[in-house]
Amino acid sequence: MMDSQTSPKLRIAVVTEAFLPQVNGVTNSVLRLLEYCKSQGHEVLIIAPESEGAPTRYLDYKIKHVPSISMKKLIPMGVPRKFLEPLLEGFAPDVIHLASPIFLGHYVARIAKKMGIPTVSVYQTDIAGFARHYGLTIAHTTLKKWVSRIHQASDITLAPSKWASRDLESSGVHNVRIWKRGVDLVNFDPSRRDESLRKNITGGKEKFIVGYVGRLANEKRIEDLAILDQQPHIQLVIVGDGPAAARFKKELPNARFVGYQSGTELARYVASFDIFVHTGKHETFCQAIQEALASGVPVIGPDSGGPVDLIDHGVTGLLIDTSDSHSLLEAVETLRSHSSFDLMQLAARKAVEHRTWDYINSQLMLHYSDAILGTTKHRELVA
């Protein structure tokens, strides 16, 4: 880890396609970065899409807003504006951080190339995969090329998993490195398990609690959990909200839908699960899986995408085809009756206990340094 007393103080422009008050994986990663930068004494300028209730400062860092648009069914994105070039020229950043860049990020990457400012881009959202899931085939192909073009223009691209790295490289993106995500090990902890909450969830009955946490959207494939919802000895708990909530409530009539949760309440729910299941197949990483592991909860996830890097099959959970109802039920029953289930719970926590946000962001600073120095050699970092 970099020593805050000896590491150079940087001027960092953080350009993000999502920010407060919108809360998602991109926002969360950016907030943890800003908190780390503040603790290390780095100067930061934030450029983010505007929205109702958006703050003008965060941790005393100035936020410059640009207009935003929302493509049908996909995430909101920032709209480039000409004032960004003189803004960046005046701030004179040592490096520009592009968080999940799309239109705004692409524009800033071009400005940076023109001004000779190094860029580090973070690939976090498989927006092309989302488009394909919604049947937008033309949009998928176009977005795939667009995302590739953006990251090709970056000095260093950071991918959250081996799958995401291979996906980028197959699209012609070079100098891709693995940079995972941190996890709040204080909030997400096995000690948050709450027996009174478990009794409330099951109505006092002896049931095996299977939980899901995440956005309730079509691409998450939550309907695949229907086979579990039909089992009298299993209580399904769905934490989250989103555009497909009403549909999922109809398709999973026995599940407990508890809505959006955050902070200690979210941690209480996660730690109170017996196992966690995630069914989304377009995850470049999957922070919810990591939070479940930190809570000492074994995980069943799809054998594709980011979850492959997070779940140690047979040790911290199981990797399966979650869209296969027979395989999903069999996996749950296997864990439920596993003679060493308690050891799996311990292994889940141990798998992520080194991955604090401070550690992860100290790695990011090393990538920044390489971009500033023009170092293209692949850096091997433990994550």
C-alpha cells in the first residue's frame, strides 16, 4: 500500500457517467475513491451528469455538472459540453479518471489526448450486454464498438474481472489491467446476523433463507428463482427495487420483497441469509456477491462473467447455470445439506477480508502513476 506521507499529491479529474443522488455500482466506486483521495491529500475535480437533488460539492471537492440523457431502458449518461476543455485546462490534472465512460467519457478522453493528459478508464458496466438482453441487437453492436473505441483511447483500462478483461481484449482494447472492487468489511460482517429478523422473515417457521440483493430489472433474470419460491422449506428474500419489481412480485408470489435497503439495514439482511443467489449473467464484477461473502454467506452464482472470479467453486459457493431450474435447486439443496457448511461460511469471509477499499484504491494510485509516467508494462497486483 502507498504511504500517505511519501506518495506524491496528485491533481485528479474524476469524470463519471453516474453520481449522487443516483446510487449504483459506479457511484459507489467513485465515492470510495473520493474518500480515499481526501484522506491522502489529493486534489480532485468531479465532472458528473446533473439531476434533481444533485450536490454541488462532495467532501469539499467541486462538482461540475453536465446535462444527462437516458437511453430507453438503459442507464442515464452525461452529455458532453464545450466548456469542459477550458475547465480541464484550468484545473491542469495530472491524470483523468474515467468512470464507466460512454458519451461523456469518450469526449473527455479525446480532450485529454489533445492536451497530453494521461487517462485511466474503468470498465464497469456492460451496457452492450444490457442492450442485447433487451433485444436491441443493432444497439448492442454499435455500443460494443463504441465502448471499445473509448477504451482504446485510454492510456490504461482497468477491468474488474478476467472475463471483462478478455472481453475488452477481444474487441481490440490493449493495455487492460485487472482492478477489482473493495468491500466494507466493517458493515458487511457475520456479526450482523439477526435471529429476530430471520424469525420475522419466515414468520417463525424453520425455513432455509435464500436471498438476492440488487436492482429489480429484466437483465437480472430474477424470474429464474421461481423454482426456489415453490419450495415449502425455502424462504426467498428479495432486497432491492427497480422497473421490473411489479412483474417479479407476480412471478415470485411467496417471496418476501423488502424493497431498497442500505447501510446497516442492508448488512443485517445479507448476514441473515443462509445463502445468497445471484442470477444476472451480464455482471462485469458483482459487488453484491462480494458483500455476501464478507458477511460469511456462501454464494450461488452464474458460471459466467465477473462472478467466476469471486466465487471459489466448492469452497465459498457454487458456480452453475442459474437459468437451469434443476441445477439451481440442486445447488441450493447441496449447500443446505453440506456437512462442512460452517467451514464454507468461514471461507467466504476469508476470501475477501484483505480487499478493503483503502487497499484497492492504493492499487489505483499505482495505475495512475504508471499512466503519468507512460508505463505500459502490465502490473501484477494481488486482489
